[in-house]
Amino acid sequence: MTDAAREVASRMAAAAEEWLDSLDVDQRLVAVGPPPAAGSVAEAERTRWFYTPTDHGGLTFHRQRPAQHRLVMRLVASGLSEAGYTTVATVLGLENVLDRVEGFSVHWGRERTRDPGMYYLRIFGEPGGTRPWGWRFGGHHVSLNYLVVDGCVVATTPCFLGADPAVSPLLGGVKLRPLGTSEDLARELVRSLRPDPARAVLLARAPNDIVAGNSTRIGDGLVKRRELWRPGQHVPDRADEPVTGLDGADQRALALTPTPKGVPGSELDAAQRELLRALLGTYLDRVPDEISPMSRYDDPGELDAVHLAWAGSITAGEPHYYRLQGPRLLVEWTNIHRGVNHAHAVWRDPETDFGGDVLAAHHAAHHAR
């Protein structure tokens, strides 16, 4: 781990400590969770994550003063690149845009449904200490998860961003597309495949959502729609339906498997490989360079192992899904709903989401009897 990467962890700890110091006793009771501990019951909360407008666990903006809001965003910025931070801030603001799109008329039994104040921050453990600690920031269409062990950031995933609407008009005839490049590059890449782009298409129909949903571990089985929400809160229609809306052969066609499906990077030409690398950057460059795995793909062999798979139409403006899968990598994208104007885009590390493997190794080394 480089000194620069340790500096990112140090900035995170300083920002987290300043925020915690600003809280009163009642705020701290909600804001602080138990320290990360491999295999403990408490880990079930740290590793339970959401991307819907539900209770993500932690202290909301609503329960804080404006000065504390600023400290929250300082911590959020410490875990993101400049472009990543701008994108997250834009997604938060889209709640107001979505409210207007829906005619300010959606009511789910709370004071405001589309609510930019309903984003949650929770610290797990003691920042900057010798023991592992982590933090989580999330709300509608945002889930950021970090773990620090031995003064190093060891996990930055799951990292979820969404946009609803995915495209919004701005003055002057331009459009706001916070995640647009992730869509455009993928479509350009799949359409460039020769002799037939269909060799990357697993299914003619796009799923209703990302296949892994909000699973704690990839491969733990089908995620149901009700699992996208904290129990006791909003319950979606067809709650026991898989998030994908698929079953039978369609579900099997898109199921995540240890051996990736689709077209590997090894079969791409030089121009296509550049497209693939640029597409990876729209996910892995969400975090600062010092803790991003993007440099891994400077190795041609690593890029060879990344597979592109698609579902749905390859025509712009029609429902579609894609994923990138390889060693220590899973990216999923979908744009289906609201007239293909509602995007989900998640980056995960199947081996060490939430830093579980590093945490286990740390406890084996430091807490073994």
C-alpha cells in the first residue's frame, strides 16, 4: 500500500472525527455503529446495503445542522475523485428533479418521498485508531461503503450510483446525464463487435434491475424486490418477485456464474480494448486514484479477462442491461424504466466487497488465541 493511499485513509479519518465531534449524544447514538468484526452478528448491519429510498441506517441530513451537513460532504469527498464527488452531489440533487417529474404527487406514508434530506451516514468503529473502522453513506441511488484496516483503505465496494431521470434538460438545449458516458461507451463497444454484436447478447429482453440486486455476497441466490427495502418501510408491488423480473430460462441466461459470460477482452481489437478500458474508468475512477484498481488494467492480461455481456436492445433509447465481469470485478448497468430514463450502475468486488477477506485476515493475525 503506497503512502499516497495511506494519506487517503488519513483524510477520511480526519473528516470522520470532525463530524463525530460535532454530534450531540442523541445524534451519536444513531450515527455510530459497532466496529467491523469478521464473522460477528454486528457485521450483518454493516454489510446490509440499499439503493432504494429506504432507511439505509445512520444519521440523516434532516437530523443535523447545516454546518454538520458540510462535514458529512467533506467525508464523502474524501472517498471520491473530483468527478465522483460531482456525480454523487448531482444524484442527490436529482431527488428534486424527480419530484417534479412525478408531479410532486408520490406519497409513501412519510412527509416527503423524493427527499434530498434522506441520505444517511454511519461510522463503524473508531476512525483513525489502531482497529479496523469503516463508514457508509447512502440514500436513493447512492451507496458508498469503505473499510480501513491498519491505516489503509482496503475496500471501496459496493459502490452504487443511479440516476432518475437519467437525462434531464438544461438551459441552452444541453442535457444533464450524470451517468451518460457509462451508457454510451458500453453501447459503442457492443455495437463494434464483429462480425455480429449478438455474440455478447445473452438475452433479447432486459431485466428489470441489476442481477445481483443488493446482495451482501454475490452468488447468494436471487434477490427479491422486498429485500431492496428496510423491513417495515415501503413495500413494493410484487414483493416476492425477483428484482430482475425474470424466471425460468431467461433467469438462467442472465444468472451470475463464477465463469463470466459474454465476450472476453482477449477477443477485442486495439480500438475496442481502449473502449473497454475507458468504460471501466467510468466506474473505477469514482474513487481517488490512490485507492482505485484502475491501474490493474494497464496489464493486458487483466484486460483480457474482463467479459462484456449484454441483454436487451443495442439501439439507443430502448431498454438494455450490461455487465463487465472478471477477477475481482463485477459491474452492472441497467436502464429500463420511466421510458428508459432511469439508470442503475454498480461496481463490486466479488472477492472483497466490504473488505471481508482483509478483515478476516487481520483478526486471524491480531486476535488469534
